[in-house]
Amino acid sequence: MKNTQINVIEEINLDNPIFIEALPGIGHVGKLAADHMIDELGATKFAEIYSPHFPPQVFVGEDGIIECMVNELYYLKSQGENSQDFILLVGNTQGLSPEGQYELCGLILDFIESYGVKQLFTLGGLATGKPVEETKVFGAATNLENIELLKEAGIEIRSADGGIVGASGLILGLGKLRNMSGACLMGETPGYFIDAEAAEAILQKLSLILKFNINTDELEERAEETRKLLNQAQQMEQDMVNKSMGQSDDDLRYIG
Amino acid sequence: MKNTQINVIEEINLDNPIFIEALPGIGHVGKLAADHMIDELGATKFAEIYSPHFPPQVFVGEDGIIECMVNELYYLKSQGENSQDFILLVGNTQGLSPEGQYELCGLILDFIESYGVKQLFTLGGLATGKPVEETKVFGAATNLENIELLKEAGIEIRSADGGIVGASGLILGLGKLRNMSGACLMGETPGYFIDAEAAEAILQKLSLILKFNINTDELEERAEETRKLLNQAQQMEQDMVNKSMGQSDDDLRYIG
Amino acid sequence: MKNTQINVIEEINLDNPIFIEALPGIGHVGKLAADHMIDELGATKFAEIYSPHFPPQVFVGEDGIIECMVNELYYLKSQGENSQDFILLVGNTQGLSPEGQYELCGLILDFIESYGVKQLFTLGGLATGKPVEETKVFGAATNLENIELLKEAGIEIRSADGGIVGASGLILGLGKLRNMSGACLMGETPGYFIDAEAAEAILQKLSLILKFNINTDELEERAEETRKLLNQAQQMEQDMVNKSMGQSDDDLRYIG
Amino acid sequence: MKNTQINVIEEINLDNPIFIEALPGIGHVGKLAADHMIDELGATKFAEIYSPHFPPQVFVGEDGIIECMVNELYYLKSQGENSQDFILLVGNTQGLSPEGQYELCGLILDFIESYGVKQLFTLGGLATGKPVEETKVFGAATNLENIELLKEAGIEIRSADGGIVGASGLILGLGKLRNMSGACLMGETPGYFIDAEAAEAILQKLSLILKFNINTDELEERAEETRKLLNQAQQMEQDMVNKSMGQSDDDLRYIG
């Protein structure tokens, strides 16, 4: 397998869709939020991505069934007051090498652009490395209009403050080069466990911005389940991604 | 040398062959088991694989003769009650970089698919990091039918429990994407020596599933010989593979 | 994004331009000097470089605005007694992998050669790892004529003394293979903070050699601003570059 | 610069030439021996190799002159009783990444094969990590005929004993796949300084096997000079190669 492949499962047409990225990262904050959105709002998987830039491994899932490293694209028809559809990107891994990350994020942008995406949201965690009293959501964006949107939703703007490492940053950066508009929402998290509270905080802000309703009652339950299922595997995964990104345990402020 | 090359030594036709992967990994469990199968059952080498994704080195073998890094494919005509033929993959190394592993596993699947392979077995060790009282064999599979097969043979199913790193995992994962059916057998091993008992335990389960007979009397002898011949070289090799996989000594539960 | 791209913003003609490279490195010495030149002398950006060989991340700049990893090319019309124009290369990152560095430096040389560049200057810091009493500027060059030029400006010649790692070295080395003439100016710096004094020392020598005038009064202020803006982000960046270059904290003498 | 380039300086015809590889490695044993051969016997440089797989840096040589990372090919007309000509490969670096090593060694074999080379010798050091009383020379080879040649010259054969990492191993391994005949001579060395005695020991054995005469009186002087010139730079270089090979200080037995 030399090339990344995107397998389209269902041919669809979407109405001016908004893209939401939530690949695994610190505290599984983004992933947990997006997985919950997919389940609660009934999103449908329409494409899968396999890549030689993913870690060379598989996960052992429930009942001993082997799961490939994969990124998955779901769509969701317009919600609540918002007439726009959604595309969500989730998965069990990110690209491993720097060049792999660039290629994958570029291919993903090519793909979603073909559905008419012009707006990008990326979800992640912002690790504090210590317990968090009340979860704050931090934000950054590709333009000042989006910064205003984030502020109106009560999101604290990061300013001249570090970087955003991995797909959550690169999707926005490469999107900006294509004149796509984007923002990143980062839920404050200790970073060393699967954090339902940070995921909930992100979902509340996202639903406020994008004007949809979502019930987050079962988010803690989902977090617990995720903890049980993915604990070891994801820790391993995270370790590899961190290593390949040049991150150590001291770099907890950076976003995966 | 920019591309992986597969040199076919003998043109053969095989009857619905079963593929068995046993490249070097933890405790040399899979490799030892497959090397024993090859010798005891009289398998014939029919292809060799050389790759720029292998470590940039050679081994010094017996009598000071230099050996290339190589993967080797053997075939074995149907055994016992089983009418299917076998293809075995062994060697002194695995791909080093993540992208290299993906390319190699993809090429190997292309190659064996051309012989009609539809079933994959991968053999490895599951490191405990401490002495093992009675060697258990653990399993995972690409589908529930195979999980049942493993259970019937008394193999303990791993469930939502970590990953399988390297060729043993990736061959199954990439095979699953091609609708090949597969299972992994992992012999429990302390992981820090060449473990004949774990190899024997795997061979017993494999011969039960695949309905062939094999005498394992000389397995300990072979292990001893392997220890003498490969000790240093393989340790070096293993270190490089582990490093490139992002594994440290703490990751002993993962399978090479 | 599989390939490095150079986006030309303005089509220009330059008169026998001199090229000055000042990508981020130890103590930000070169970058600070070049950024000051650009502002003080009013240079104009005419091209941007984006590359999959940059780190897979973005920076969060002022007001929470996301900034891509980028290299930028500015031009400056002839200054003072010197009838030659200038091209300056600055940015917030360097190539990460060795192969990426070679590709980027080669593409940059292709690009500037098309503007008629025959002379190369690269600016960097030479880390001492301890406080510097009086900042010295060290130099090396591709030929003896340039060594003489450096000596005449009171620059201390390094002799048989280590290497120059990264773009500051590679631009000169690959340029030499194209018969371009080049020199490297390195300001002595402790290496662990953004060093305005080393940048000023370099600028004084460079303006002496290239016969232009520059006011350095506001350099300390700029350094302070840079410290505030880039502290965390650049530290992260530098860590990644250092790691990819195989440098550890013990290698402080080498130039990034 | 995306591709390795071999610049031919002089078009030559050689008579059944023997190839001798001596790129930098442990204790600079091979390099020192080959550099001495080149000077003493008056070899002529006829080609240079530049590659994106070399470290992304330059060295600062005598008088502050910048030197590219380079491999160089010299030829030497037949010496003493031997009617065969020689090609020597020397340089200040080796390929950095595993894939880079494979590509470089493959290209070098392509190139020398075009001159009719059928016999390969590679020179290196075998690090003991502690003082060596009387320098032994160890050997390995691609076939038993060469093993006999080595034994006749009083070289101790390594047997089933570790690997040969880097160009010294890979040239032989990839050469063997092309039916070239080869041997490796390794001078025992503590490994942590530039070792003239080990280089002399290798040269004595090599001159015995290849039937040429060489005066080694000035070898210690050359070693001293090399120590002065290359100490820092080569240490840096060696560190990078070691790291990229997955070697640590504990792996002193392996050959660079």
C-alpha cells in the first residue's frame, strides 16, 4: 500500500456543508465530542480513509475483532435553525510522519471541497497537565470574523500562544491557503484521561455557534465506555503520534 | 535500490493455499514456530523479498558468510486431513519505517493473492515481561467465524485489548480490506529470550486448527541453536524495529 | 499536499541581487537581524513558500489568528553605495527531515537563481551555552575571496571547526555546487533566548560588507516583542528542528 | 535537490577494477586507511556523489572554507603484482535514513558495475569500547572462497556474530544479490578516537590480499591531522548516523 485511499461508501449531495474535524488527540476531547454528535444526531458514514501514513498496526476491538487504522467521514443533514449540512471526520488515528500529515490533510481538503465545504471547525483538547476546576473552551481561527463568532459564544481566544500540532492545526492552515474559513475549539483538559467534561464543554459551544441542539446526558457514559474499550490501544496510539510530532510529556500545552 | 523486489525462484501452482506469516518479533515465537514447520514438514522456498525498507545492514552468519536482510516465501503441499496447500512467510527482518511496513505488507498481499490465498494466519508472541508459568495462546481475528475457530482450539480471545504492531497486525488489517479472512495467534512469552515453549504452544494450536500433524520434539534444540546463531544480530534487529515502531521496553505487551 | 509550492505574489526584476537567508535558528539571531532589515529598510514580500517538509502544525498569532508554517521572500532595492538589489529569505520554520531540507534548499536556489542571484549570505547564531561578554561574529565561506571579505570586516574565521547544520549551511553548500559564491555570518549567543545583541552584531558586519546603512536602535525593542509573541511557539519549533537534526542540548555549538 | 547525483569528473577506462569502500565509521578506521592509500599511491578523483540522503549540513574546513557533504570515487592503476585497477570510495558522510542508504548503495553499485567491477572490499572498524592491546583484523565475506582468502591473510573470521551496519555491510549485501564477490575487513578499535593503528592493521592485510605495497610510516601523522581537522565535525556526523541507525553507545560492537 503506497498511496492513501479514500473509499466512498455512499454517493451524496450536501447543502453548503460545514466540516468538523475530530481525530484523536489530547484527552480524546474532540473525538469524544464528535462521536457523540454522530450517535445522538444520527450521522451516516459515507467514506473511509486508509493510509500508509497511519501507524503500521491494528487494534483489537470487542470480541477480539481486528480493526484497521482508519479515518471516517460522516454526513449529517441540516440541524435546527441551521440550513447547512455537516461533514464530520473521526477515526482511531492520525498521520504519523510530518509529510504524511500534510498529504492526508491535503487529500481530505480536496475531498470535502468537492462537496462544497467552505467552513472548517476542528475540535481538540488543550492540556493543562493538572486538574481543571471549571472547563474553559479556548479558540483560534483563520480570520477575525471567526474570532468574533468564537467570542460571542463565550470562547476564550488564545493569542500569540503556542501552536496547534497535528490535523486540528494543519486542516485549518492548509484550508486557509485555499480561502476556506476555519476555527479551532479546544477544551481545557488535564490531558491524561478521556475527558467527558471537556468534550461536553466543546459541544455546548459548537452547538451554540452552529445553532443545533444536542443532548449531552449520555456523554459521561460514552466516555466511560471509551475508556474501557480504547484505554490501552489509544494510549499506545497517542504515544506514537506524540513521538512522531516531537512532543514529550513536557509539551502538554500543545494540541494533538 | 529504490523499490522492493520479489524474486520468484520457482513457478508453482497451489491449491487454495493458506498463508502463514511469521516474521521476527517478540521472543521469536512466530519465527521459531514457522522455521520448525518448514524443516519438519519439508517446505520449499519459492520466492525472496528484498527491500529498501529493511534495516540498512547485513548479518554475519555461520562461517563468516554475509546474509542480506530478506523475507522468504515457502510453500508446502497439503498436510493430513487438510486439502489446502500452505504459503509461509519467514525472514530475518521486517520493514523499518511505518510507510515501509505498509508498502511491504501490501506487496506481499498482492503476491500471495495471485496464488489464490483467501485465508491468513499470523504468528507472534505476546510479551508479559515476567516469567510465564504455563504458556497460553491468545488470538484475535478479522471476523467472528474465525474467532469461533480460535475458541474451539482453546485459544483465549483478546478483547478490546491493545493493538498488534507490525506485520502480524498489518497483514491482517490490509487483508481484511481485501476481504481476506484472517487470525492472529500469539504465544505468551516473557519476551526477552528465544522462547521454544511459546513456539510449541502456537504450533499445537495451529496444527489443531489447520488439521496437520507436526512433531515438536526438536523445537527446544532449534531454539537453542537459534539463540546461539542469532542472539546478537537479532537483538540488534529487534531494537531497531522496536525503535521505529515507537516501542520502548515498557511496551512489552505489544506484538512485534 | 505532496509538493513544496512557491507562490509568487509580485512579478519583479532585480539588479544582480544578493541573497540573504535568515530562517529561524539558535537564539533567533539571523531571523531577528533579517526581520529588522525588512522593516527598517522597507523590503517588499514577493513570494511565499509552503511545504510538506515543514512541521505539521500552525502557530496561533496575535488576536488568535492562525498562521501557517511559511518561508517568505522579500526584495529590497539597492541601498547606499551598493548598486545591487537584495532578496531576503525569512519565515517561521525550516524543513524538518534531512531530505526535506535538501529539497527545500534546492528549490529556493532554483528560484533565486532565476532572478540572477550569484552571491549568498546566510545569517545564524553560534551558541556558546553560557553568557557572552562581548558578542563576536564568526564567519565561514565558500571561497577564499569571501574569507578575505569577512576578515576585512573584522569577522573571526572559524577553521576546521564543526559544521553548519540546517538551511544556513545547506544553502551555501548546494549553492557552491552551482558556482554561487557564499558566506555565513554567525553571531555568538548563549543560545537560550532571543538575542538582540547578537543580531545587532551581525547586522553591523553585514552592512559593512554590503555597504548599506541601517539604524539598529529599535532592535532590542523588536527582540522583546519577538520574545513575547514567539516564545512558546518558537521553542516548540526549535525543539522539533533540533530533534530532526539529531541535535541534543549538548550540541549547542552547532548552528540551526 | 530531490535526487542523488553522481558527477563524473574524468572519463576513464579501468582494467577489471577492484572496489574498495571506506566511508566514515567507527574509529575512522576504514576512512583513514583509504585516505592514506589515495595519498601514498597517488589515486585520482574521477567522480563525486551528492545526495539528499546525506545530513543537511556542511563542514567548515581549513581556512573557514565550507565543504559539502560528499562521497568521492578515486581510481588507481594496477599496483605491484596485481594487474587489476582499483576504485576507492571515500567521503565525509554516509546516507542518513535507511531508505537513503539503500538508494545510495544501489546507485554506487550501478556506477561501479559500469566500470566492470566484480570484486568488493569494504573497510571498517570493530569497536571494543575498551583499549585494544594488539590490533586484530576481523573479516566476513559473501562466499567461502573469500573467507579462505581472508584466512590466508591471517584475518580472524567473525562467525554468526552480529551484523555490519551501514555502507560497509549494505554494499556487500546488495553486491551479493548482483553476483559480485565481496569481503569486509574490520580493524579492532576502542572506537572513541581516530585510530591509526587499526587503519594500519587493515592496510597491511589488504595489501597482502591485493598484492600491493604501501608505506604506512606517515599514517600516525595523518591520524593526528585528521583528529585535529575533523574531531568536532565528524563526531557530530557520527552521532547523527548512529542515531539514524538506531544505535546507541551500548552498540559499540556494530560497524558504522
